[in-house]
Amino acid sequence: MATYDLEEQEKIDELKSWWEVYGTLVIVIAAICIAGVFGTQLWNHYQKQQSQQAAELFISLQQIELSKDPKKIGDAARLLMEGFSDSGFASRAAMIAAYANVDIDDTQNTRGFLQWVLDNSKENELRDLARLRLVSLLLDQKRHDEALKLLGNEHAESFDGLYEDLKGDIFTAKGNIPEARVAYQIAINKIGIKSGYRNIIQMKLDALIVLKQ
């Protein structure tokens, strides 16, 4: 029995020695693990709360959009853009505000909202749409080279037809008929056969053929 007690005491002494060396480290690791669990839960709750608030603001924006008041729409959009820039709602809000300003020919604000989408949106499709709208503005302002440079950015293949069509418009405006004809033909080849927009592009191409004659 005494031998057993001695063995037990030796184990206890070894445990004490081990704890003196590693005890603090064990406590720290345990604290980190506990903090990690609660930290993750808090972060998830915060993210959920942010998403809900962004959604509520976007619903309010959609209601304000019915007013057709670009200033009110822009102010509501900026709340999302400034407070919830990482959310998909912010980029959509910026697009809504851009189109609202197009209706009153406010080029400066329109460009600002579209550029924000290009700089901040994480969705390729929204950036592609914003770029098309921005190129159209540059075309209206006869800033042809700047517009062509912007069209040269990488975009989704599904937008090839629209990009080439706009490129054809720019070349036509510049008087570069051969380049315009090539762009329109590529656009026709890229646009789906059943798309009604394909006929519009064909009309542009036919007009260039007549112009050549």
C-alpha cells in the first residue's frame, strides 16, 4: 500500500512539474479557443444584423424610387453605399441612382454612381453593366478614345455582343466605317439568334453598307 502511495505521489509530483512548465500555455490556448467560439458567434450575429439592415434600406430605396426624385433616390443610395459598401444591395442602389440621374441628364452624378460600382462591386455582371452605361455617356460626350479604352476591360463572355455593338457605335461616330462594320458583325455573331436586339444591330450594319455605296 505504501508502494502504491509512493507511485501515486510520484505521478502527482510529475504532474505538478509539468503544470509549472506548461500550465500557462494550456490556459492561454483554452482561452483562445473559447474566445474563438464566442468570437465566431458574435461575428456571425453582426454579419446577419448588417445584412438585415442593408435589406431594409434597399426596400426603402425601392419605395423612394417611385417618387422619381433623383436627389432623394441618390441620398438613399448613398446610405447603403457608405454604410454597407460590401453588400450587394449597395451596388444595386448605386445603379438605381445612376439611372435616376440619367433621366435628368445629370452626367456628373450618373458617372459618380457608375464609377462607384466599377470600383466597389464584387459582382462581375454589375460591373459589366455599369461599364456599358459609362461608355454610353462617354460616347454622348464624344470622348471616343476614352470610351474605347474602357470597353477594352475584361468582361463576361455573355456581354461580348453588347460590348461589340457599342464599339461599333463609337467607330461609326469617329468615321471609322471599316472598324465599325467589323464590330457590328462580331456583335451579330455573339447575340442570340432569337434576340430582338440582333435586328437592331443588323440595321446599323446595313446602314453602313449603304453609306459605303
